[in-house]
Amino acid sequence: MNYFIQIFGCQMNISDAQRIAGLFDSQGMSAAAKPEEVDFFVAIMCSVRQMAADRVFGLEQRIKLIKKNNPKAVTILTGCVIESDKKRFEGIFDRILNIKTLGNWPIILDLGPNLAENDYFRILPRHDQDFSSLIPISKGCDNFCSYCVVPYTRGPLVSRPANDILAEVQRAVAGGAKEIWLLGQNVNNYHFGKINFAKLLRAVDSIPGEFWIRFTSPHPKDFNEEAVLAFAQCEKATPYLNLPIQSGDDAILKAMNRPYAVKTYTDLIKKLRAAFKNYRKGLEREIAISTDVIVGFCGETKLQFNNTAKIFREIRYDMAYIAEYSQRPGTAAAKLFDNVPIKEKQRRKKAIDRIVKTTALANNKKYTQKTVEILVDSVKNGYALGKTRSYKTVKFPVSGYPAKPGDIVNVKITKVMAFGLLGKICDEK
Ligand code: SF4
């Protein structure tokens, strides 16, 4: 029997997919090359935005084809599925399963007995790319941001035992991982016994081996001084941070149930930048910062949006994931009036995009003619794509050089753009 897993959304969903694949593999199944010819088709739904949820509807034709090819095929929807989603998707999928019950899927799906270790965290994941490992350190979230379904679909925050996390990191590094992503919906609210996020970061950093540490997604309210210091001092932790701001206006943050003021956020950015200046050398002294922002949230006036634009100019982000607000049924914000017209949301998105393009390009100028380490992601048609430690995408020719995914190579940057760098392989640092 075989299976195909389709992912919508974030790295948490990719991590879920790796654990689902690990579970199916343990049942003697194999991954299918084509989604249309499978025994089990799994779609993992995204958490935050309704537009992402709507994309799941686009699977209807694919599912019809799967059923035509194999009437006995089982189609499953999982991930962040709320009650009102269930009603909409019941007619499309055979099963809607809670990802929290993954350890019980063998019985639920009639595959055989459940695993001896059926705790979600203890299901061994299958890593397709051995050089990059996604390691969940917690699941769920207690924050109830008013636009988000995660606390309803994934439940309260549960932190994983630190020893289990460290063992999984050690296994991944022994298996060739060069990049470790520590994952959690509210990653820096990790706490297990006396181990908080800062202590966990230091413990992962002290694991022997040559690898980079990244983490996502942190909440500004949980980034305390101890975490700022640990992040800057841990040498394997890379100088890149995605720190969601969501809005640059205090009243909108309040309506979003994001419990921090804009000033607290900007002060935190200053602390992070200062810490990296104090503890790092060379290009690492400047941490690259990206963010998530929602434009056109319920009631957002032009003035309030302008506050967000102003903060973006001040912070000078390297990247931003910009979402036009879309109502997600079941959330607190769904009860508010979604009053900003779509065209105005689009205009605001474009305006933020223009600011980020300008600041990102200015930030990237420091890379010109500098030699940087690149972790190669892919190689195609004589070119490699990879990431700097600061999470910048770099493209460079590899003719005559046997670069492959997972290699760390030195590349001299020859041209910079807003969201990418060009370079050539270089032997010297
Ligand atoms: S912090 Fe907010 S946006 Fe992030 S998962 Fe929790 S509720 Fe959702």
C-alpha cells in the first residue's frame, strides 16, 4: 500500500507530515510518487487564514481522480480543522482526523495495532531531506489571538520533555543534519520542568557537531532577556529571526488579542540587535529580521494602517509575510465586522511590500563582495539554491563543482537584490 501527503501552510504542517509518513512507513507502506495513484491520501490543513483553508476545496477534482483510479482509496483531512470546517469538508474527504490522535491512526484506519509509543512526539518522523530537520519542541498554544484557530484545533500548549528533544536533535545530527529547526506554535513559551526556551537553546547549542540552529515561531511577549542573551550567545543559533508583529498599532493589537504594545516590540528588536552586536563577529553582528503582518484587520483605519507602515520603515525588515485579513469561522474575530474592502486590503498589502523591498535591498548591500557560508537546498540546471546563516536565498552556478543539497559551501556575493543574492563558489573565506 502507498500514500501521498499534501501540505498546506507552515513548517508545523511539514513536521506533522514527517510524523504521518513515519507512522505509515512503520505500517509497511511506501510514499507514492503520484498523488492520483494511492491507497491513502492525506491533506494537512493550514491554521491561521481562511484563504489557506479555502485552498483545500481545490482538492475536490484530485480526490475524484484518486477515487476513479482506486475506489478503495481512503482520503483524510487533518491539521487545523475546526468544527465549522468539518461540516464543509465531510462531503469531500472520507475521514477528518485530529492530528493529536496520530498514534491511534493504525486502529482508526484499520491498518493494525497502534504503535507501542503512540504519543505524537514519540512517533519517529521520516525526514526526506536529511540535512534539514524539523523538531517540534511543543504543540498547541494558549494565546487565543483573535484571528487564529490553533488553540481550538491543537489545544493548549504542551511542552515536550527536554531529553526527548535533545535525543532527537542528536539522532538528526548523527544522520547528517546540518540545520535544526526547533518548532512550536509559540516556540519561546517552551517550559518543561525547570527548562525554559533559553536553557533549551543552550542545551541544543552544546550538542557536538557542525550544524545550524533555527527556530519558529516566537511570540514577542515571551522573548525575555534570558532568551535574547541565549540566542545571541549560542554560536550555532543563526542570526535570523521571524518575529511576528501582526500590526503596528496598539488598538489593533488589542483587538487581535496580542498582549504587547508596539513600543515593547520595537524595544525588543533593539535589544536583539544590540545583543548580536555585542556577542557576534562580522556579518553576524547584524541579525536579519522578518515578520508576519495582517493588513485590513476588522476596523483597521487608514491612520492605524499608517502606524504599521511607519513601524515597518523604522524596523527595516529583511522580509515580511504579509496577509490580507480573512475571516476564519470559529475565531473571536469572526464576530467582528470585516469592514475593510478587499481592494483596500490589497492596496495596504502592496504598500507594505514596497517598504519591505526597499529596506531588504538596503540591508542586503552589506553582502556585496563578501564571502558567506551557504547551506545548499537544491541543485538544478547547473545552479544551486541555498541559504545564508541569516536566511537569505542565494543562487550560484555550480559547473565543475560537485555541490549537492546539504553541503555547506563558501560563496562570494556578486549581486544583491531585495529578496535574493547572486554569487559564485569561492574557496577562500
Ligand atoms: S500565538 Fe496566536 S497566531 Fe500564533 S498559534 Fe497562538 S493563537 Fe495562533
